[in-house]
Amino acid sequence: MILLNNAEVELQKEYMNKVKELNTKKLKYYILTMGCQLNENDSEKLCGMLEEMNYEKTEDINLADFIIMNTCCVRENAEEKLFGKLGEYKKIKEKNNAIIAIGGCMMQEKHIIEKLNKSYPYVDIIFGTHTLHKLPEDIYKILNKQKKVQDILDIDGEVFEGLPIKRNDDKKASVTIMYGCNNFCTYCIVPYVRGRERSRKPEDILKEIKQLADEGYKEITLLGQNVNSYNGGIVNGKEYNFANLLRDVNDIDGIEIIRFVSPHPKDFKADVIQAIKGCKKVSRILHLPLQSGSTAVLKKMNRKYTKEQFIELAEKIKKEIPEVVFSTDIIVGFPEETEEDFEDTLDVVRKVNFEQIFMFIYSRRVGTPADRMENQIPEEIKHERFDRLKALFEQQIEENNKKYIGTVQTVLIEGKSKNNENTLTARTSTNKVVILDGDESLIGKLVDVKIVSQHVWFLKGRIQK
């Protein structure tokens, strides 16, 4: 547990007021978020702070007085996207006298900082994952004519409570319960840029969720780099863990759907499985990241389980909670992956029959052990294997969808369909997209829907009277 630095939060609120006094008229900000749901949640905090300082959001970057990028470093093409965008932003900076700020995971990588300082000197503010909360102070310095602010910590950051937040949705909200990761998977840069695991206090998490419930939110997603290793410390003489947290969130009136990402198979202990079983609000799609079906590759990845143990875990969960389905992550083309190794991955996909698969072609990340491994897989082999995995999964989707036809599903109506504004879109507890006819007054409500047909990537439903 990390003790909260309330004095630092109060200091940043003072800077928010100082910046607001300097910004005598409403200014516009544009934010680009790259990466995972944790980054999206961080961006909501950045937006919350900016709006306290008399900035208002714009979707038109050409109108921006302040441009902020919240970066991700999980995929290699994220770097290409960052540096490509900076070329565009330079013109807007010159036209609008805009401030450019870059934060997030990529700013914890030394080679990125060196490149920014050398080739992109017009960037005004650079901040890392541990100094996000100091954005008001950084902006104040720039407005007071400091040439450049570089605010990065290489040590693990603290957990700060009480920062303003601007939610992107008024029905669903994400709540970060912990930061960092202790696993050191050999392909992953996250422990190096997000630091070691730090968990928020249970009372702070539950207070935030109760407030969201009071504001009318129906669905909560609990976020963490390794969410089911959450450690809330000692509460009432006992260790408070992820299973305890799930039960307490399940008891909050008004919250109807609970999801969580991203867990680790090694931390799906018996108490967590029993908590999910007993908590009817917890989504019945569980994310169970496989990464590879080969025991040999899993060992090279430092994943701490074998192919057989993964399959056994999936079967154990299904036995306890028969209605559960699984989603997963799979990396194709990890260094030294043989054709036999890849066939093991396909074998697990066939046996577990995942409802959703997030597939990734292995991407080298500077600073990770996997980047230094010999026998990197040629790109053409990676893509050929990726296509085979995709084809197998698409064969399974239609069969998986058929089991929904004729069933009645309780769904949260999320809004109008993106492809047809005359229809509504919703999601089942197992995260299946449902398209249905209905009045927009239903948006934000839970309704019972009978599934009448399946269309590969979505289901068609009809409201039960």
C-alpha cells in the first residue's frame, strides 16, 4: 500500500486556480489517447484538470489552444503514430500559439525522451506516468514563460486521490483500483514504465463507485494492469483482496454490471472464482489472457503457467460457473515460436472456445528481455500464423452466436447504433453487441431482450414486453 499524498493534490488544486486566473477566456483543448483502458481513465483525469483551468474540449484540433497526447508504448507502431502526429501539431502550434504536452507510458522510455529533445524541441511539456497529477503546475510554468517543462520520475509513483475527472460516458465508467505490475513478462514494457504494483485503499474505491451510482451510472469496469492481484491491505484484521472488493462492489445499490480488466491466470484463485460465482452483477465474460498455447513459449514469456494448467483453470471456472464464457489475448510470432508451438495455441483455442480473442502480432519493445532474444520470427511467418488464428476464431464465432438465439438477455442500452441511428445498441453480460429497435428514452436502462438472429459480429434482439 502507498500512503496518499493529500498535500500534493491540494497544491495542484491551487495551481488549477492560478491557471484559471491567467486564462481569462475559455480556451480549447484537444486530447489524443493512445492505448488501453487505463490510459483512457488517465485521460479522463487530465480532462478533468484541464476543465477546472478554464479549458473546454474540442474535437477539431485546428481550434486547439492546448494539445495533449497520452501515449502508450505497448505496440511498436505507437512510436510511429506519436512522431507522425507531432509533425502535424507543429503547424497548429505556430498558427494558434498552442501549448503541446505529451504524457503517458512512452515518456518513461529514455530513448523516446532523447528523440523528443533532439528532433521536436517545440514540445512544451513532457510528463510521465507518475507525474500526471502535476499537469496544472506544468501548465502554470509554461504560461509564466518557462521555455520547457520535463516532469518525469523513474521511481514508482504514489496513489493520488481527489483529482477532478471528466467522464467520457454517463452510463458506464471505469475505476482504476491499482497501478503498476510485478509480473515482468518478457515481451512487456509495462513494469518498466508503470512501476511496481500499488493498490488504492478499498474505502476510496468504494466511495468513488458509490458516487458514480448516485450519479446514475449502471456499469463499472475495475481497472488494473494485473487487476486480480489487488491488495487492499488489512481491513478489520483480515487481508482485503480482489475477491473482497468484488463482493463489496456487488453490494452497491444502483450498480448493475461489473466488469474487470486485465487479470492474470495465476491470480484466479479459488476465492476469486467463488466471489464471481456469488456476485450476480459480475459480467459472465471473463478475460483469461492466454498469450500462447505453448508451454515452451509461455516459459520464455515468464507467464508462470503451462498449457495444461491454463486449460485446467478454464475448465475449473466453467464447472463452478457454467454460464461463463472467456475472452483472451494471444500474441502470434513470439521469438523462437515454432510451428509446433503455434499449433499448441490453435489447440487451446479449439478446446477453450473463446467468445472473444484479441490477437496481436509480436512487436519488439526496446528494454524488454524478448527484444534481446535470438531467432526473431520473420514478419511473413507472423502474418501467416495470424491469418490462420483469425480464420479459426471466425469459424467459432458463428457457432458461439447460435446458442444465444431464442434466449432472453438482460442488456444495458448504450445508445444509438453507429451504423443506423434508428436502432439502439446494447451489450449482453457476456459482452455481445445487440442491435434492436426501440425508443431513445431506453438509453441507459436495463431491459430484457429476446435474441432473434445472429450476424457474426452482433446479435439482433427484440424487446420483451
